[in-house]
Amino acid sequence: MSKSVFKVDEKGIGTLYVDGKPFFMHSGEIHNSSASTLSEMENQIWPQIRELNLNSLIVPIYWECIEPEEGRFDFTLIDGIIKQARIEHTKLVFLWFGLWKNAESMYVPSWIKKNPDKYFLAEKVNGDKINTVSPLCHEAVEADKKAFTAIMSHIKSIDENECTVIAMQVENEIGLLKTARDYSEIANKNFDCNVPSEIEKLYKVTGSWKEAFNDDAEEYFMAYHFAKAVEEITAAGQKEYNLPCYANAWLKQYPWYPGSYPSGGPNKSVHKIWKALAPSLFTLAPDIYVPYCADIFDEYTSADNALFVPEIRKDAVASSYALYAQLHHNAVCFSPFGIEELALDPELVDKPPMEVMIALNIDPSAFDTHGSKEALSATYKLLDELEPLYLKYRGTNKLQSFVRHGENDYGCYVKCSNYDFKIGYSPRMSGKPLGSFSVFELEENKFLLIGLECSADFSVKIGEGKTAGILKLEAGHIEKGQFVSDKLLNGDEKMAIRFGNMPSVYMLELYKY
């Protein structure tokens, strides 16, 4: 049995446990090719992330490197990365770049690419093939399954006791681009048949896919076949080593039609299919580069879908989102993409061409790393030190957390037992975090306040004929779940409670007069 397991805790919150203890991934994902050589990892990646207070790292592994010849496996990269991670005292999540990566089949071995008759590609309606192996290709799914199973068996053989690898991502941003569905001969035949029994029961429909789902038929059809394929691969791998596994999603976004984003991938609109057809996955995770990240957190968090963020923008707003993700949504993981670049001069960070960002609906500011390293590092340290207090209060109304959701979100009104807080967010500025506020109601009149780029005021309850005043206000920091006072504030310094571009912590005691 793996020492890493995902389960629901006594408060009903889905939680990753490592060595019997809750583990919250304050993480980062490295670039796609950064793990292709051990020397790159040793000389570039690990030195660049040491000051970020990461407790885990998300790292790709590549089918083309692991099985260069059919049936011959080379685990050199996996072994070396695990060894390096142990030296760095860092847990790992491996991304399996197998059959599908970003809606293409770019990381499959050459022996797959050279045999398109056996491992056939999906087709557009006009018969043009796209660079994506069809999920209806049984031989391809079987080949991926054999490779993934061999990988899981090998990881178990070298890491079961150490538990360096704590989870696996199966494939990456699955789906079809530039076509709503696969129009290959076998796909057409399946599309015209009656929907499978699982789908009949799930949606209480009958008839062909088109008869059952009308305009959604193509995307639902692809979701069924991709989810079914991923379940086959995942379940087979977990029989060898039962690590928690998840799949990640390229968001459904403008211009909103399937094929403009990967059709059939595990975006929110087809979670019902993915949950039913791929039960071996513990969650379906969003990759987020849009300006409205908090809305995506809210959308992808539910009782049966723990928030796991394997990729998110790496500008300074990431620190604000990290607080909201964990303190409001109990996130299992928060992980900016291209994390190694936070150590670089922001002017040297390689950004995608503007036309690419426009085509992929990526907010260009997501790659502006001014101020990001310092804020994220401090936020991760704070969350780590806060863990005992967080575990005590999470799932109760004594912990509340907020973040600015959009340009017209100017603040929030926070209702506690005997007092209320009025929070004003600072205007959004380049190189600065977003307005973020969290409060732990420790006693009826005692509060731990955490924030970024906002100001806090307080009052008695509406209609109460009294005024709220400060008994004591201290600025400080957290050590092992305990507040440590750095300064007692009084006089002019307690006229306003303000939070700047680094996470600040205050202990506030109030009274009424």
C-alpha cells in the first residue's frame, strides 16, 4: 500500500495524506523539457527553486525517453530525478506525457509515430488527420497502458518506502483541437450507434449520440472515449502501485466551441462523464492562465472534486491565489507553471509570442514575474507555519478567506460572531499581488488577520448601539501555528490596518463601548 493516499478527513474535506499526515502541496511545475536531462535538473532547476519554500515539485516524464524501443524500458531519468528530490527534501508529482499532451500526441515514441496504420490518428470531418492519436485506437491505449504500468511498478520498487513520489498526473490537457470530435471511420461508426449503457443510465437518454445530446454530442462523445481510455491506463497502473492519480484540464474558454479548446478533455462541463467513466482519478484539475483565476477555483471545487491546481500563472497575483486556494477551498495543491523562472531577472523570462497568447487565450500578464518570487516564497512559508492552526479551524465558520475576483470587485464584508470587517482591495497593479484577506476568529473578540494589498476596518453588528475599539493590535508572524508578536501598535499606527505587497499578519483584540 502506498504511503501517499487521498481520502476524506473527519470534517468531510478531501485531503492528501503522506506518511499518515495531511500534506498540502506548496509546489511549482517546471517547463516541459526541463526534466529531459539529469544535468539540467541538477545544475539549473534545483538551484533556481531552493529559495521558494517549495515542499514539492511537479515534473514531466516522457514516454519517448522511457520506452525508446517497444518493450525496452529505460528508467534512468526517473531514478535520477527521484534521487535528486530526496537530496533536496522535496516530494514529487510526475506528469505522464504519454499518448496525449496539450491535445496532441507529441511525446509518443518514434515506433508509435512511424506506424499510423496501427496507432491511428484522429481525423477532421474532411478526412484530414491531426497530430492526436484517437482514443478509440485500442492498440495505442494498450501500448500506453503497458508503459504506464511498467513505470508504476518501477516507482514502487525503488520508492515505496521513501514515498518521494506522492501522486501521478495521467496524460496532460487531453482532448482534440481544431475539430469537435474524431471523424475517423471507427469513430463515425461509434458516434452513430446508440449511446453506451453507462451514458444511458447517467443522463437517462436513449438513441445515438446526436439524438441524445444535440449540439453537445461531439464533445460528450469525445469525453466518454478519452475518460474511458484514461481509466484503463490509470487503473492498470494503480494495480502495480496505488498512488493517487488525477487528470488536468485545458479550460473551456473563449470562443467557447469544442475544438477551440480541447474537446473531450476534463473541463467542468463534462465532469459528470469523467467522474463516472474514470473513477480511479481522485480529482480533475484546472490549468489556469486566465485573469479570473478565483472564479475557476470556485467552479472546480466541489464535494467530489478537491481543488488541485497543477498549473497556474506565475506573476505576483499567484501569492494571493495561493492563500485563497488553501484557506478558502482547502486545495490539495497550488503550483505556478515554469516555477524555475522566478529565480531569473524578470526581463530575461521567456514569454510566448503575443500571437500564441492570443490564440490560446492566455493573459500576457501571467508571465510578468516582477515581485513574484518574494511574495510567493513568503506566502508558502506562511502557509507552512500556519498549518496547525489551519487544520484546527478549516471546515468551520471561524476561518474565512477572500480574494479579489475581478476588476469590479472592490472588497468584501466579513461577518464574524460579534464583529464585522469591511475589507477594501487595493487597485490591481503590475508586479503586485491582488487584494486578499483571511481571518481566524480565535475568540469572540480576538482575531488573527492575514492579507495582501488591502485595508481592514471593523464594526459592531448592524443595529447594535455601540462602537468597536481596539484593545490590542500586534504585527507579527507565525511559527508552528502560533502567533509571534514583532511589534505592539498603538497611537497613530492603529488608525488603519493595512496589508501591502508581502503577506502580513496581525493579532487584533476588540472591545465595545
